Amino acid sequence: MRLRRRGSGRPGRWVLLAVMGVPLLAGCRSWQATPAAPAALIADGRPAEVRVTLADESVVTIERPSIVSDTIRGLSASGNVRAAIEDVRTLEVRRSSVPKSMAFVILHVAAVVSFIAIVVDLQPHYRGF
């Protein structure tokens, strides 16, 4: 007779928890304008990326931004990017959005409960409850 350790027979449970839980941990993030001066925000806050609207109305997302002299430098989808601080009209950073996160959690839980209800209803030995 072979003994099984408890919990070793159901790897699907962990997969299900990972699929359901990972999006909930990520939360919803959105770009939010900041009133702080670009130099102060980048030097003090050290954001991973910023979105900048320039004087010519172009919008650039800059990863790993840094301030050198009077210029914001970093990486964008098109390569290295530089922008003079005086040309920056708006500066945005990614922040968590509580209302969006709560809506996502509620919809996610409703979808999981609905899926479980459908699966249980389709099982012939559960009919009649």
C-alpha cells in the first residue's frame, strides 16, 4: 500500500488559486497628473516610469526617468528620449485606483461564483437542492 502525503494529489487547486489571485494582487493602476515639479518628483519619488505631455502636445512615456541639468532623460518605445523640463506641460505617474480595483474585485468574484453555480447546476447528483 502506498501512502500519499496530504495535499499532493490536487495540483489543480493551486493553479486555480494562482489564476484567481494574481490579477487581484495586481490591482488597477492608472495615470494620474501630479502638481509636483518634474525635477522634484523624479529626484525624490524615483518613479519607474512617467508620462509627459510636451509643449507640442505630444505624449511620451519615459521609463527609468532621470534629471540631468534641465532635461528629463530615459527610455521610451522608440529608444532613448530627452525632453527639456521647460517643454513639459503635464507630468503623470502610475498610481493605484481604489474605485477601479474594487470594481475589478467585485466583477471577478461575481464571475467565479457564477462559474461555480453553473458547474454545480450541471452535475446530475446535485439537482433537487
